[in-house]
Amino acid sequence: MSKAKPKSMEQLLEEALVPKDEQPYEVPGNWVWVRLKHLVDFFSGSAFPNQYQGYNDLEIPFYKVGNLKDTDSNYYIYSEENTISEEIRVKLKAKKVPKDTILFAKIGEAIRLNRRGLVPKPACIDNNLMGVKSNENILDNKLLLYWSLKEDFYKYSQATAVPSIRKSTLEAIAFPLPPLNEQKRIAKKLDNLLEKLENEKQLVLAAEEKLDLVKQSVLQKAFRGELGTNDPNDGHAMELVKEALLSSSGQR
């Protein structure tokens, strides 16, 4: 049986890029709209039987949906109420997700809470969670985190008795991709702006609702190229897409 002919760059780009009539809004000229599946890796969780839960002195953290509330100011999960050994991991056939994977609820009403948590070291996750991590040669993972914070993932859930999010639905999301240097500038500027907002939030608790609206506005502007960080002399984001497609198709 003959092997399938490798896809050309034109075919790969056509699959990755979002058609003009499907692009949510205008972005700077050196940005491109790309399907999320071409920029990130998704991770699914594993079953976590009760008899292995409750141990907190073993080497591998095993996170559950409830741990998404146990995050620090940088969104890293600090709780290790459940840990397992490598022997148990192999027995459960549980795969580890890498450090800096972004976790979120994928089933049930927990999706509505729109919580996010970063994995501080390789860990396992239960099957009520999903993880996503960027290909950092193409997409800055901190920028991916900030993008996820502005997104209401509940709108991507299936309208059933028990809401759930399918990987295929998330893969098809249109992502506004700047050049890599611009991504890093946006992420750094968001770090500074959101830190200031967080400080204000602590000082002016009565204005919490208003500050959250400002935060969402800042995040929206970041992904519209409106933060004033864009350098038109930067390379074109299209080159990042081509690099990702070449890498994933083995055409290097």
C-alpha cells in the first residue's frame, strides 16, 4: 500500500488559516488568524479511583477540578492534596502533562466557573479536566494563558444535560496570532497592566466589578493589536504558521 503524498505548504496553510469571512475582527497586517489546533497540544485526563486518592506525600501530583481554585497570583496550582507514585501512574495508565500546561474544566457545571490553573511541574489530571499548552516556537504560552482568561469556555460546551467540551470544538477556534516578538511584548505589557489592576483591586474593593470590566477590556485590546506594542518591522506571523506546519508534517 503506497504512502499518502505529503501535503504541500499551500494545502497546509489552507487548513491552518481562518478564511477572511470567518475572522472575528480585524487585526494588524502582520498578524494572522489561525486554527488553535495548529498552535497547541491538548491533553486529556485519566480515571482516578478513590482508593488512590488522599495521599499527599508521593512524587507526582494528581489534579482534580477542585484544584483550579487553589492557584497563586500567577495562576500556578499550589495544592498537592492528591499525589501518586510512578508505580501507581503506570498501573492507572495515566499520562503526565508537562509543566506550564493550562488546565480547565471540560465537563459539568464547573465549566461555568471559567477557572484556569497552570501546572507547576509534570503531573497527572483526572478525566474532568483538559489541558492545553502552546508550541512555544510559534505561540508564547503566557499569551495563550491570557487569551484563555478572556474566553468564556462555557460557550464551547455541548448543550446536553451534562455540559461538556470537545477537543475538536476547541481545535477549530480562531486565534489571532502576532509575530513572536510581538507576542512577548503583549504578554509583558499584560503582566504589568494586570498587576497594577490587581493592586488597585486590593486597595479599592468596592470597585471590584468595575476593575474586572477594565481587565477584560485590556485583554480584548491585546488580541486586537491595540496595546500600542506592535512593530510593523517585525517578521510576519505567517512565518510562524509555516514553521508549525512544517514541523507537524515532518517536512523539515
